[in-house]
Amino acid sequence: MYLQNKPVRVNPLYWYRGYVANVGSLAPATVIQVTLSHLLLSHVFHKDMSRRNVVTSAFTAGAISGMITGPAESVIVNQQLHGNTILHTLRTIYTDAGLRGIFRGTPYVMFRDGSYTAGYIALAPMLGRHLHQLLREKMQWNLPWLLCNILSGIAVGSALSTLTHPIDTYKTVLQEDYSRKRHPNLLSVMRHVPWSKGFVPRISRICVGVCVLSISTTLLTDYLVVTNPFHVV
């Protein structure tokens, strides 16, 4: 995340500013995304596994998880700028701008995380299965399942990065300016900040993330369905 929208520094210590806050928010956010997506499918959509329901439940779960990652990224962004501790950064933002400062940019994070979650839980596995079946039946290419899912993860990750990168870039600028001194609103950011800033590092990160998480969640889900270790009826 540091390389995405910031000038590169030589000292590696700068690269890990905000690392604890980043991990501390991503871990529970991922748990929320996977768990809530499953709960929505089971109890809201009554286990109707249509493509629309799977994508909708995943997007909703990701958007809700953004309520955690949004404030956390406000801390991360400002830690990367100033190098202070998590508590000092939180206290500074709250003193200067209150909860509005801490939650600034969170709606954009919710959209971004909703899209990302729909990508790795729903879209990438769907595309991987379709690609594997299409190549086997139409072209007699029996490519390994893993390779098809890596290719689908790269395709979905690239599409999601292109879709959400402008929003993520503007969100970062809004969080830097939590006191609203330079940019009072999104339109101000759009006029002064190029949307393509940091696109290459981000598309690389998102593609890797979608590949790893989509394959991991698919394998774990298949394992739990077959073994039923918790004796779920």
C-alpha cells in the first residue's frame, strides 16, 4: 500500500509504516467478508446459489467490512505520512476533525472492498470454472484447475483494479486531508489529482490478492463441504 500512492523512499523502514494497522484491519475484514457472505447466502437468499445471489452476498459482505478498513486506512495513510504511532495518529485525527476525519473516505472504501470481495469470492471462481470447462469441452485442452483459476484471478483482478483505482486514489487524498483544508469534497480532489497515480503497484497487488484468496476460499469451502468437521446439517 505504501508504494501505491507515495514517492518511493530508499530506507525500508518507511515501507512498513502503518503495517500493524494494516494487518490488524485486513485480518478481521477478511473473516467478515467470507463469513458474512456465507451467512447472507444461507439466511437471506436461502442457499439459492444463483450467480446474482452469490455476487450480491459477496459485495454486501465486502462493503460492510469496509466500515472497519475505512477508518483503519485513515490511520495507515497518516502513519505513512508522519511516522507516528497508531494511538498518536488516531488522537491527532480525532482532535483536529473528530469522527468525520476518522471516517473520511470510508464510503469509497466500502465500494472498493465490496467490489474486491465479489471478485475473489464470486467472480474469479465462476470464471475459473467456466474457463476450465470451456477449454476442456470446446478445445480439448485439459489445463490444470489451478492454472485456470490463476488466469481468472488475474483477469478479474485487472478489471477490478481498473474499475476501483480512481476511487481508491481519490480516497487516499481525502484521508490525507482529513481536516478538509485543501480538498473540501471529492470534486476538488478530482480536479487536482490524476486518477492514474499508483496504478501499476495496485493492479499487481490486487491480482495477487484475488488469485490467492479465490483459490484459498474455494479449496477451503470444498474441504468443509466434503468433510463437514463441525457437523453442520
